[in-house]
Amino acid sequence: MGPRAVSFDVTGTLLGLPRLGEIYAEAFHRHGHAVDTARMGRVVPAVWQEMSIRTRLGEDRFSSHPDGAKGFWRELLARVAAHLELPAPTPFLAAELFERFAHADAWEVFADAAAAVTALHAAGLRLAVTSNFDARLPRLLADCGLGDCFDAVVYSEEVGVEKPHPAIFEELLERLGLPAGEVLHVGDSRRDDVEGARAVGMQALWLTRGSQRGDLRRLDELVERLRAAPSRR
């Protein structure tokens, strides 16, 4: 049966970061450090992965940091600078980048994502976001023009755990007021999104953009699937 609600992951599912290296390199340059954009584009994701590995599965990296989300991002920035053999970044550089990624111009709303969210919202499905993200997320979604489409925005810093921890999906279900079997979650991480959602009894689909490995390659495929599914009465 088709779901009554659909939840989406954010980064890699609804939003992309095509200018990540460019934005970091520009900010470093404004603060006196010339960095190659391509190299920066490789280093930032590598440091993110390095810090993800050291985070316990399900632990929220933002609320668990002694200085909260801003402290986490300052530490990530410091590690980026160290990898590039640059001096430690100033608090002003950290604050500038933190604010920059709270706004739509640092991101790309995938065209298929915008179309899918609009179509599913118009079809009367309840929509939500479930993301490993900090408290900037509601502001970012609003700035991207997506905020009004979602009945619930659930993010890890607020809940205190990250996907695939069951508590973040249970929080989603509580806010929607629906049983797990009537909610579908879609995301680009097999472990965090698919296995995490299915562990609490939700439906789940794995989005793998540009690859045949998953259940979906684009979110317009999701719209077609849901149109073909028998509706719940």
C-alpha cells in the first residue's frame, strides 16, 4: 500500500553542495589564505569523513560536542586548515562559514527533488524531513523555498541522536501521528536512511543518484511509484 507520509533526508537527497570547495576557498582567501579550490573540495569531505568515523554510531556530533554545533564546525575547520598546512582559522572565518551554509546560495536544490516535493505535496501526502543536521536546518529549508511543504522537520541536534538511531525516526512518527508502516523514508545512505527507518518498521527507499545500485536514481521515479501504488483508505 502507498504511504500516507514521506520523509526525506536532506544532503544528497534534497540538497547538494556543488560549490563546497569554492565557498571554503573563497572564505579562506578573504581571511588571508590562498587555497586551490579543487584541493579544498577534496579536503573538506575527507575531514568530514574523518570526524564521522570517530563519532559513535547514532551519537549526534553536534549536541555531543562540548561547544555545540558551532564548536563542531570550528573544529572541522581547524582540521581542514591543518590538512592544508595553514594557520589555525580565526573565529571570524568560522562564524562566516557557519552562517554562509545556513542560506540557499551555498546549496543546490536538486531539480528532481523540488519537483517531487511539489508534486507529492499537491497530491495530499504529508511530507517531512529527517536529517543528521544542526539547528540551521529549518531556516535553510525556508530559504530554499521548501519550508512550507513539510509537516515536520526533524534534525539530529534537536533530538540528540543521529540516524540510524531509532529515536530520531520515532520522533518523526510521533510528530506525524502515524504508525511506522504508513510512513516512507527516502535517503541516499543505505545504513542511515534505509536500515535505520526499516528497523522501526517504516518503509524505506535508497536513492543513489547516477547509479543503478539503489531503489531510485532520481526523485521523479518516487513520484511515479507512489502514483502507481494503491492508496490507503
